[in-house]
Amino acid sequence: MERFDAIRAIRQPIDIALDDMNERFAADDALTRVPARVALDIVYIEGFTGQTVIGIDAPELHTTQPVRLDLAIGVPRLRACDTDRIGDTVDYSAVRTALHTLLATHKVQLLEALAEQVAQLIIGTFGAHWVRVSLSKPAKFDDVTAVGVLIERTRTRSEARSLWGRCASLGEGLIPD
């Protein structure tokens, strides 16, 4: 896959409802229910390789095999651009560790299901608003380079609301009324 093929399509802004981004402070009017066009900053991991048990054929069910993963992780305006702090971005070292753990523990047989688990991990744990996952088996057949799946997922409104609610409550009660 060409280096930026995985992110080229998302360079256009995505729609995120304003009340999902700031439900706690949004005015109660129709404007907050209209999606805002938000450009995303992209953190990517290219060429991640790991070993996992995946497949439906008998030999694949008991032996690890290599898989290759490319990720594009979209987040609105990474604060690390201004702060130069790892806590203000998607820490790709932590993503890498989580991917290795997922590959060692998942219980699915199809690449599609594993790609979905990867997407949900990135959205749920690392706060992505959008993710593109390319997952392939490079050694499945002798006469092809790889077989695989490419999926894209966007955070749901409830996921955005839940994440923002956790962030907004930080520091509550520290300043007396």
C-alpha cells in the first residue's frame, strides 16, 4: 500500500456534532445539533507485523502466522502540535503494545472481525474519531502477495459523549463555589 493511500481519503473534514464535542457547555439550540466540519490530524502506523492465530482452515486454527497492519488514526487538532507533550497525542508506542496484546488474546477467526476489534480498540482506548485499518495475511497463498481487508470506522455519538464527559469532569470540585 502506498504510504499515504491509507490517509488520503480522510484529508477532507468529517462531520462531528457540536453537542457531541461539548455537550456539557453547548447552548440548547438547533445549532449545536448541526454537525460541524472538523479536519482531522492523522497519526499513522505503517507496516506493523505480528503473529496471531487467525483463519478458518484447520492448520490456521492452531498455528500462529504473520499478519500485517496499517493504521490511520484521525483526531481533531492534536494538542501535541502546540505542547510537544506525548500525553497530548496518540502514543503510537502504547498503540503498538495494545496491538500485540490483542493479537495474542483475540478469539476471532476472520480478518474482518479482527480488524473490527482493532478499530474499536483505537476508538475506545486511544480516543480516535476516525480510524482506517488495513489488515492482511502476507503468507496465505504462494501466488499472491497478501490477502486482507480494509475498514474505516467513525466514533459514534455515544462514544464521543462518554469520552468528553470523562474529560470534562476532570478537576470538578477543585474550586469551591
